[in-house]
Amino acid sequence: MKQLIAVSPVLFESQNYEPGDELPTHNAGLVEVWTGNGTAVWKDTEEPKKRSVKARQATAPAGLPGDAYPSAGQEQDLVGKPPSKKTRGAQQETAKGRRKSSA
């Protein structure tokens, strides 16, 4: 649906319309004058379809390349970066819930 939107301030029927406000369209003569001199423009109010955004890594992984001790294997020797959980054999932590009161 199209709306008539004010580009500059308009005083119509004792009401001030600021830029960005919707103007009334019941007076066809004034609508033509407003659009003709650039005081108002027609804008479509339908929202465009939203597109999903997929994230991509833009930088290299954190850490400095170099020899780490002990070595974690190919492509894992980054100084200051711990090896993956699978490589180091880390166990998954259990979720800690709220303790129930004993009272």
C-alpha cells in the first residue's frame, strides 16, 4: 500500500506535519500540488522479504604459529591456542542445576 509522506513541513487543516509524517490524501488537488513541487512523495509501505545471513570466518584462527610443547599434531601447533577438546581428550561438563533446599 502506498502512503503520501511529507518531505518538508506542511500545515494542513490546522495541523502541522513534519518530514516523515503521513499526509492525508482526501484532497486530490493538494496531493497533486504537494507531489508536483516536491513537498511530499509516494512511498510503498510493504516490507521487503528478509534474506538470511550466513556468517563466514573472516580472519585466521587465534594464536601464533610456532612450535608448541607438547605437540598436538598437524595444524594444531599454535602457540597460545589450546588444542581442540577432541584432541586433548576433554570430558564434557555436566550442567549444574540449582540445589534444592533441605528445609
